[in-house]
Amino acid sequence: MSGAPALPAFGEALKTWAFIGCVNFGGPAGQIALMHRILVQEKKWIGEARFFHALNYCMLLPGPEAQQLATYVGWLMHGVRGGLAAGLLFILPGALVMLGLSLLYVTHADRPEVAAVFWGIKAAVLAIVIDAILRIARRAFTNTLSLVIAVAAFAALFLFNVAFPVVILAAGLAGLAGAALLPPAPHARSGGEEDPACTHAVDAALARGDLSHTLTVPGQTLRKALTWLAIWLAPVGLLLLALGPDHVLARLALFFSGMSVVTFGGAYAVLAYVAQEAVATYQWLSAAEMMDGLALAETTPGPLILVLQHVGFLAASRQAGFDPVLAGLAGAAVTLWVTFVPSFLWIFAGAPHAERLRGNKALSGALAAITAAVVGVIANLAAWFGLHVLFAEVERVATGPLVLQVPDVSTLDPWALGLSVVATVLLLGGRVSVPVLLAGCAIAGLVLRVGLA
């Protein structure tokens, strides 16, 4: 172990986490690949087997797995301060950019040039969602049962309007009950190459027994859980006491706190449900504005779930009852808090026990079932998003237990259809990267909607 690299100084790690936070475009797959390249291959801070074991644990959790993975690795190296630094810097650059874009959106969305850019980006986002379905399906469909679960999840959401948390809970219970039928989660690697020579800093430090904070201590898990639960929910309680449960800031806190414990499968999986509730139930924004928020999130670094910040900004700016800009900032801050603080709870309280999850058949079965359901959930998002991108008018029609989304075919936008097809072909064919696709579609939107007008 004499040749093993030493753990980085906290300042050096801070610079690396800041860099990752500024360049982590491309959704969770791209973000995880970026961290693997930097942390495992270039810096040699953590071995591949331990990296993927940490990823497996994060896959079991609700919330953004890439941000949780960064928090986990930061915690391994420098304890709680390292986890906070890694997790916060993973979010902060994208959140600041998203805040600026939301402010720009509120003040300039009616300009034809801005509307044209968003129109073009929506075609790219539709292609990105379709690509996400195919990527996850390749890993999730390991047997007939996983396909059945995916189809059932799609039907429950798209045809019967079943609540998203119910679908995820049902899938998890089915996975637990049928653990003997479902293989361990295929989407998360089970190990990677072991590092017996401890050529990576974390592995060597653990072998020497230096990282005492990674050990489980009786009573420590409960103390950590209660501490972070208080950090998470105390502001929510204060909002309820100060403003009442019907104020928009309190509703944002309660709604997105609930989302933070059921967001298995990442942002794509939960966005259709969030859109349904935010648009139809709470009337915080329109369907078009929700799609614009997703388009904004695709163009920024950080977790795609930052789109919820846009929802919070628009909702508060319109319904809080005071200065729209200040209200929007408050709404964005509340949404960010209740969305991401729970991720620190899961890591700091649960990471010391993560090794015990290795090879657990019941948990693997539940994760495999949830992963299969997520394919159906994202397909529901693609259907909802596609209908609203391609058609100007979409009506919800209830027929008994069925709740159908019926487009007015006379409002089909042929240019949107053509651009979406081209974007999908380019992305699936590997001809362009996501940033290039977004930029290209934005330019195409300007040309088609402004230049040719």
C-alpha cells in the first residue's frame, strides 16, 4: 500500500467538486460517467468496486442518484464536511443558472425570440426523454415480469390517472414479494474490478483503518437521522405556523417534501406526476410553462430535478401576495431545500450501513421492480410531453375509470413533428451530443419561428 495515493486535502477536493458542479451536463448517466472518469481513473481517489457499490446504494434511494453519489464519495474522504461540500457544489452552479433563467423567463417569455428558442428546445427535450426510455429499458427488461411491470406502470399513469407514489410503492412491494423471480438490479453494476493492492486513496485509507467516520456506532444512525430530519422539516414547520397551510410557500414545502421520498428513478420518472399536480391541481403554471422548465433544466449543469426550482419560482411569484421577484426567490429556495436536504439525510445516516446491503436479495428484487416501473413512468412523461409539444390543444376526457389525453388533430404542428423526428434520429444514432442537440434545436427554433415568419 506504500504506492497508494494519499487522500486529497480538503481544499483540493473542494476545487474538484466545484469543477464537477460546473460541467456536469447530460443527466445522471453523463454525470456518473464524468465522476467515474475524474474520481476513479484520473484522480485515483476511489476504487472502481467501491465507486459502483456506492452507486448501487444511491440507486436504492429516492432523489437524484448522481448528487447522492457525489455526497457519498465526499463523505468517504472527509466525513460530513466532505459530503456537504460535494453535494452542495454538485447542485449550486446549476441552481444559480436555473434561477437566472427562471427570472429571465418570467420577465421576457413573451418576446418572440425567447418563445422561438423554447419551441425548438422542446423538440430536443422530447428526443432526450425518448433516449432515456430506451437506455433504461435495455437495463431493466431482463425477463417477462419486468416488461409486464413497465406496461402496467404506464397504463396505471397514462390511462387510469393513478398517483405516481402509488405506482412506485406497488412496484417495490411486487419486487419484494417476487424477489425469487427478479434478478438483482441490472442497471447498477454489482462491483467492478476489485482493488486488492489498494491503489486508490479511499481504499488504502479504509484498509489502514484511518476513516473511522465510516464505522457504524450504536445509536449514531438514529441521532444522525433525527438531526437531518429536523434540519429538513423545521423550516417547513415554521412556514406552516407563520403563513398557514394554504399559503403557496407552505404548499410548495409540503408537496415537494412528499416528492423527495418517492422520487425513485430520477427526475424523468417523477416529472409527469409533478406536472399533473402543479398544472391541474394547484394551477401553479401551465403545461407549456412546465415543459419550458424541463427545457431550461436540460440546458444547465446539475441534476435535472432542478426543474422543480422553476416550478417553485413561478408558483410563488404569482401566488405569494408580495413582490413577484422576491416571492419567486423564496419559492425557489423553499423548493430546493425540501428537495435536496433529504438526500443528505439518506447518505449521512445510511452510508455506514451500505456494506450490509451488498447482495441483499429482497432489496435487489425491489430495486429491479422499481427500475422496470420507471420505464413505464418515463414513457408516460414522453407521451404527455409529446402530446403537448406536437399539438396546440389536448383535452382530458374521463370515461369511467379511464382518463384519456385526447389531442385535437387539427392543431398538429408539422414543424414541431419534423424537428422532433430529426432530433430523435440524431440523438439515437449517436451523431450529436446533448448540448449540441439543444443548441441546434434552439437555432432551428429561431429560424423556423422568427426567421421564416
